[in-house]
Amino acid sequence: MMERIPVHLPDYCVNLIEEVVSLSDYSFAIGQLTSAPFGCELKYATPSRDTHMLLYQQDYHEHLSHFVVNAAYKIRRMWSAPPKARLMPTTRQDIHLPLEEEYELARNLGQSPRAKPLRNLSKLLSLELLRQVTSLPVDLRVEREIAGSLPEHSPLQRAYLRQKVLRLADSLEEGPSEYVTRFVHRCDTTMNSAFIQGACDLADVTLGRAVRKHPSYDLAQKLLEPVTSTPLDTGVEGDRKITDAWARELELRGWYRWTRMDSL
């Protein structure tokens, strides 16, 4: 189901949508997905797609207003930059985990490293790590910007972040699965821990003992440093700088490249 602007959104959400439609000269639509990372996914308009598409999971309908605000802030940040600075992370179609990781995965599962199901799993794990490293640091930046500039939205923002923080904290208590490698587990838990720590103040949630005692805590603190030290007014340039810093710390550098949006 696709709709342009739901009638039940708060006025400030409608105003933000109208602002980014005018700024970008692209329309804005909202649709539903069966599943989406943390409840929603934003697809920017490009020369080959003339609509910004916010897709959300029906189970998260109560947080739709926050998804709209978050999406509008991201679009505004992107289109406030000149075209040459509007860059998106892209990767090659045949991306997989490094060879040594695939061998570890093969040992875990008792399969040949060349088995098609294992290769498919390797690709899925790679894409999931890429999704995290190219979205979570930017999400933290955007949430900080929202918290500092849209006080009327604070209760709805806190409600969503509280749910997200608690879900991520629960996931930290789960040990590594046989379907992931130690490297994948380390990257995943460290990025989740960094988001939890960065969002706790915004969500009005006390950082739990499980997060503070988790092996990922110290490296997650290191990931947070550029998030808190890079001024918000550096916009998408700052977003890229922080994303690259996370990728460097997690040994994910080279897994993606920055591509001009107008070439996609």
C-alpha cells in the first residue's frame, strides 16, 4: 500500500514533508513493507526514481510520525548539499565475506566453502554489515539533530528510541550463532552497542549493566567519539567522515564506495 501524506500525521510532520518536496523537487510517498530494518527504510529519489519512498513495517505503525521526521531530516541534509556532495554508499554485486571468514563459516556449518547456500549466506552477512555501518552512525547524527531542533516531537522520538535501545540491548545478551563468524558477531554487536550508548540520553534510558559489561563496550565507545565530536552542521560531509571512521575501526574499509546520487 502506498500513500502520499497520511491525514493523521502531526502538522509539523506535514510541514517537513512539504519542505523537503520543495527543496528537492521530488515527491514523497509512504508505503508498507512486510519487514524492514528497525521498522523502516528510506529510499531517496534519484534521476531514475522520481519519489522519495519511506517504507515502514505495519507492526511499527505507532512510530510512523518519527519515521517521517527522521526521513525528512535526512532528505533535507542531503539536498542542502550541492549535487557533487550528494553521495551514497554503493558496493559491488558479488560482495562476500573475506575468504578466511567464509572458511570459518564453512567449519561452523559443516559445509564446503564453495557450497551455494554458504556463499549466499556470506553475501547476506556482508550486506547486513554494510547496512549497519552506513546507516547507524548517520542515524545517531540525525537523532541528535532532531532532539536539538524539534522539541514538540520529543515524546514520540523518545518512545521509538526507547523501544529500539531495549531491543538492541536484549540482542547483546545473545551469544554468536553458528550462522555467523566471530568477526561478523564482533562488528554487529559493537555497532549495536555504539547506537545504544549514543541513544540512551535521547531515549531517557539508563545504560544497563549488560551493555556496560559487554566485550564490545570499549570499541563502541571509540566509535561514538567522532559522532559526538563532529559538529552537526557539517551535514552529509560529516556523515561520510563518521561512516568512514566506523568502517576503519571495524576493518570494513573498502567494502563500499561513495557514488554521486545523480549517477544512480
